[in-house]
Amino acid sequence: MTSSDPAPARRRLVLVRHAKAEAWGEDDHARLLTEKGRADASEAGRWLAESGFVPDRALVSSATRARETWSLMSEAAGWELAPVIEPALFAASPDTVLDLLREAPADARSVMVVGHNPTIAYLAQLLDDGGGDAAASAAMVGGYPPCAMTVFDVVDAWTDLEFASASLRAFRAGRS
């Protein structure tokens, strides 16, 4: 880039592991959030709102606990965005989630994914370019509990998103 080139547009990506869920349910897909999980999801939404994050696109697993996490986060944050409920996120690999992120509209400045571990934690580690917040990186690799989230800056277009191409800005561990 030359000095006359405009600064690259920054995009924001937030990866969220669903909040604490019951140990069992009708089936794994139908497990509900616990009381602590519901409180943590609301607190996470307020945290994101206080940081100024407003998603343009939200990809949410079709599992009940992920949809509940999104609902409570968005309500607490005051977002009115309708999420894209994505069944593929339930058992997705990091590569699958990366492919879904590459399909984000070009004009989306901020994208959120609400999914499951170990995929969300692995994807966060794989996206980290190593040039972001060192303390957040150390906290993230120390564990990814329910309702944990990673915040990244992304310079490239969503279609060009690759592993090791996002700059880690923040990590918030869930309380549960």
C-alpha cells in the first residue's frame, strides 16, 4: 500500500460460544440454557453494547442453546437484527465456519457467530494473526468457557478471510 492509498476499511468479527446449557435435554440439539447461562448471555450482550459493537449480520447455530444465547444477548444490547439461523453451525468444523463467514455480504461491517465448542475456540485461535492484544490472546488460549467471546478486527474482505488473518482485539470469558 502506498501513502496515497486510503486506509483499509476495518471489519469487526465476534465469535461466541453459546452460554451455559443444561447437561441434558430431549436431545443435544434441544438443550436449554441454565439460569446462570441466561444471566451470562445478557451480561455479554451489555458488554458488547458498551463497547459499541452492533452486528450487521449474525450467524447462529440452530441449537436451542445458541438461539437462546443470541436472543438474550441481542435483547440486552438493544439490537433488532434478525439472525441467520444456520443448521450447519451445530456440528461445523472451523473450515465450515470460515466458509460461512466468507459468504457475508460485502457491506457488512460487523459479523457475529454464535456456535459451539470446540469449533469456536479452535476457529478463534486459527484466525488470530498474532499481532493483536497479547493479554487477550493469552486469556483465550487459557480456556474458552461457555459464553466466552473473541473480538477481531478484519481488514480483508469477508470473501478473502483466511486463517491467521484477523487481529485479536478482546477476549471475554463467560462467568459459567
